[in-house]
Amino acid sequence: MSTMPLVLLLQFLLVIRLNAIPIAPETLATTSYDVIVVGSGPAGVIIASRLSENTARNVLLLEGGGPSYWVTGGTERPSWLAGTNLSRVDVPGLYSSIYSNPSTNLLCQNKINAYGACTIGGNSAINAGLFFEPPASDFDLYFPIGWKHADLVPSINRLYQTQPSTNKPSQDGLYYEQSGYTAAKQWLVTNAGYSELDINANAAKKTKVFGHPVYDYANGQRGGPVISYLQTALKRSNFHLQSGTWVQRIVRTGAQATGVIVNVGGTTSTISLTSKGRVIVSGGALKSPELLMKSGIGDPAVLTTLAKANQLGGLPSSSWINNTAVGNGLFDNPNTFIEMEGQSIQAYNYQYDNPIASDRDLYLTKKSGPYSFAGGSCSWWDTVTHADGTVAGVQGGLGPAGYQAYTDAMTVTMNIYGTSGLKSFGKVVLDNTNYLPGPSGAVYYSNPQDAQDIATFIRRLFDALPGTGLTPLNLNQTSTISQIVQYITSYTPYTRGQVNHWSSSCRIGSCVDVNTTVIGMKNMHVVDASIVAPLTVNPQMGVMIAAERAWELINKLMFSFIPAIMTHVYNSQLVLDQRPPNVSQLANALRFAA
């Protein structure tokens, strides 16, 4: 029988579909979706965008928060941006103002017991935009089979092709506020033997390396998946973004998810999946485990507490999926601020309301100058090798100005992290009042080896200071390793800080399988920082890589209904360019015929 009527029907259906944003509540409640993605952070945007490339799929991306970037409808900004197409989010130099001038529109208000963004773009709308490629060793050492570096090369390549990045963000091609870089170069390259290099061009090198930070900016403005992936997806009639929509639970019958229960402006309703649909949880390393727990998936002790508090929607214990790995293994980089003073240092203080007039004008007219980047002048990495041969990663960087009691014109903040190979992990815990997620106390320094490693790194840095003119102010330069350990593990304004690089709370192999499918479920996935092991670098790029890899795996699962001959064609094309067949091909006609 001819397939022409089926193709014509397919074309007609694609033409009449509308990308209605926002979708009316009654339409949400009566429309079934092939894919529902919960959370529009970097991973959620990427996975939703990629899955919508097959225009036969109806893809819904849900976000609890509201607009952020100007292009999303964000309008919060200082008066000096009036008359521009810029919100505070778009201007990289306003990054640190999220702490001095907090935003009730961007930050999670009474949604998590930690610091984070609940807005379109998630934390990528409020962070510094650092975009460091993880070394291959991170994937080969800490990720399972199917997620090794060789498996991820196509994902990394696609990300670079789609997401702009730069280590020279000012559009005039100049570097600004570089006194810290110059001083650190003498200190680290000349004295300590570090190599100065292009960080991402030498991603595998993370021992004694130094260079300019890399940002995911575009055209002098904050970039990220909202600017790259999302804007492309919004042009597709089968893709829908709905903000202001909080997902309370995932509806499921046994191992089959059938939809999500949402709250929109105080009204609760259910959004349904199609019979072959999938729900992808991308709420971040705190919110995603919470959603699984409130959907009856998690530690049975936690589920018992939630059931008694009527937080499970009446789901009987016989339908629970007991898994203590949900929320377990939560990681954040332990952080120390060391205030560094030097005669050659020129601190720079970014201002939300009243920037220096010449710097303001330089940014507004040319997207150049100090406001074209978040303020960090340099980044560096080293490693600490243990007696058993295992390795811990450590990272440093210089900010533009001092902090707390040390804010004179010759002081900047050195930020010290512990990264991959650390041994301290916590878990996501729900409070006993509102049952909101937050970190347990074990996240930082629960294993004493971590403090020892970071103190060793600091001691090495101090050993290279003589002759540089730089002096640490809040930690004595002559401190021993044991004294440094005591300091960094104590509670001060400069120590034990939450970096909010939350990850690793739903790990591959114990919480989800290698296809990111929640263990015990058939069509529910987690794709965000929850599935990413601790990395040697800031986690944002690694999370994006994970989302690209998850798309490959989930996309292949969604093509599993195609007859064997079409599966062969699909797999052949996937090997060539990692993309599904064009939707006008027979595969999609067969989908509509099924």
C-alpha cells in the first residue's frame, strides 16, 4: 500500500501545530505530550531542545520560576540599562550583584534550603558563566561504561558547535582589570613552575596549569543554553516552554509514568504523557531527588515520613520504589577565601546601580570593558597524589576585589576549591516543616583527607609567594599544613562556604541506569547535575555534556519501536553525525501509522 497518504497527513499535522507560549491551563490539562522535561536549567534546556529536533514529538519544557534574560521576558535591571534590550541577567559584570542586590524574581524563594536560581536558565542565569571542559580523566575514572570520554566525544563536539564560548569576552578584543593576572602569573608561572596556557585547548592538563577563565558568553553578553539551544527550539511548532509551573509529583502506575501534577498560580492539574511518552527530571541536584521522593521513589524511611505528612498524594507503600541512592552522594566544592594584598594590585568593585561612567558607556556602546565579564582575572589547577596512587584535584582563582574585612584598593580574593577525587559526600535531606530539599552536614570535610589535600595545595601556593609582593591577610603565610587544616575547617566568613556547585545526588548505576532511566521505572529519567560525578572543573560545561549524551541515549530508546530495517538506518546515521533521521523520512510516517 502506498505511504503517500501517511506522508501528506504527517505534513498537514506539522503545519497546523502551534507553538502556543504560554499554554492555557485548560490546554495543558487536555493535551498529552511525548516528552515532559521538568526544569529549564542548562541540562533541561539542552535535552528538551534536542528531543524536539524530531518534530513529530510534542515536547513540553516546564519551569517553576519566571523570566530571566531579556529574550525570555526578563525586565529586572538597574536604571542605567533603561532603553536597552538587556536585563540584569544579560550583563556579565552584574553577576556578583545577585549577592549584594538579591532578586526575588530569579532566586528560589522557599523552594530549597540552599542558594540557587528558580528561573528560565536555572543557575546558568545567575552564575559567572564559567565554561571549562573537564579533562578526559574525569570521565574515565569516575563515570561508568557508556559514559567514558570516548563515548562523550560526539557530545562534546556538538556542545562546542552549538554553545559559543570565549576567554576574551570584551568585544574590543582587550583584557580588562588584569593586575591580579599579572601578579598571579609571576607567582605561579615564574615562581611555582605552572604552565600558562589556553585552558580549554589543553583540557586534559590539570596539574600546575594557569590561564584566563573561559566563559559561555556571546557578543559581550551572558550566553548559555537559553541563548543558544532554547532560541532554536522555540522556533519549532512542536516545542513548548511553560514557566510559572511547579511540578509537585510525577503520576505513575507502577513503573510507568503517565504524567505530572502541576501547580499553576495556585491551581493544581495533571499534564499527561502519551502512551509512549517519557518524563525527564532536570530540576538540579537538590530539586530532582526531592521530586523523585515525592513521587514515591527513594529511601523507604524518607517515604514513610512523607506519607505521614500527606506529601505522596495517597500513593500506597505497595507502589513505592525503595532506593536509598536517591539523593545520596551529594557533592559541592569545599571553598576557602584567602584575601591577597599587593602594591601592584588594583581592586575593582562592580556596582549594580552606579557603575563608573566610562565603564558603563564602554559596555553600552561596544559591549566591552569590565562589565563584559564576571570579574575573575585568572584560574589555575593542581593535583595532590595520595600514598595509594589516587589523586585529588584542586583549583584556584582570583576575583576582582576583597571581601568582608579586607576591602582596600590593593586587595583581591583568592578562591580555593577542592574538586575531583575528594572523599566527602552528603545527601539531599528534606526538612521536617515544609519538606524542602537541602544538603546534609556531611557534604564538606566529613572525610579528613579532603582538608589535608586542600591545605597541601594552599601550603604549596604560599611557598611560592616570596618575591611577588603578595601577602595573605586572613591566613598567616607561615602556617603549617595542620594549622591550615584547622583554619579551613573552622566556621568563619572565609571558610566552609557553599559554592552551590551541587552535583552527584542521583548517580549513574545506583539511582539511574546508564540510559539515565530511574531504576525501577520504564520511562522516567534524570538528566542534570544529579547524575554528574564530581569534576575537576566548575561543573557547568560537564552538565551540558551530560545532557548531550543523555539525548543520544534517550533518543535511541524513543526510536525502539521502529522496525528492524529502520533501526539499522537510524543507527547508521547516528554513527555518522549523532542526529536522528530527518523527520520527513519514513520513520516518522510509520510512527503516525502505528
